[in-house]
Amino acid sequence: MRVVPGLTWLLGCQLAGEVLAHATGAPVPGAVLGMVVLLVVLLVRRREDTSAHVAADALLPHLQLLFIVPGVGVVAYGAVIAADWLPIVVALVGSWVLGLATIGLSAQALTRWAPRSRGRAAGGPR
């Protein structure tokens, strides 16, 4: 039953992120800072199979439940969305294009780099 300690780690990191966001007045949401705290914790612990991984694997099949709240928000704020549809569409399309370009350029850079490092790691020709 390693899910409960894992959930404690996840929620503790989120709480630490929220506290950091409020204490520093950072313009970053506390949940994002909590993910950074979790990353640091996982890097420092350097374990292959941590309880946080077990908890995340247990939560993953239920990920669709997290879309209920945004769906309710769309229904509740339908009038606001209808009034400001153009900036919303521009922001959505712009962020999608920026994300697509970033992933594409990153993938190209990694594929150029990957064959060389793979050959060296496998003991192949240099």
C-alpha cells in the first residue's frame, strides 16, 4: 500500500509550491512551483521506484476526471467566452503553433544528436 505515502509526497510538494507562490509573490501558479519542488525531490532522492511513481500510476487511469472542472467552467462562463471569443481563439491557436514548433525543433535537434550518442554508448564506431 505505497499509494498513500506517494499521495502524501505529491500533495506535500503541491502545498510547498503554493506556500512558495504566496510567500514570494511569484507570478507563477503554486501548482507549477509544486511540480518544480517535486522534480527537485525526485532528483535528490534518485530512486528507481518511489512511492510517488506508484501513486502517479494509480491516478493515471482516472485522469479524465480532471476534465470535469474545466468543462463546468466552460458551461458556467459561456457568456464571457462568447463575448471574448476572438482573443481566446488567437491565444489557443498561437499557443498551439508555438508548442508545435518547439516540439518539432526539439525533435529535430534530438534526432541529429541521438545516433551519434547511441553509437558511442553501444561501443560502435566513433
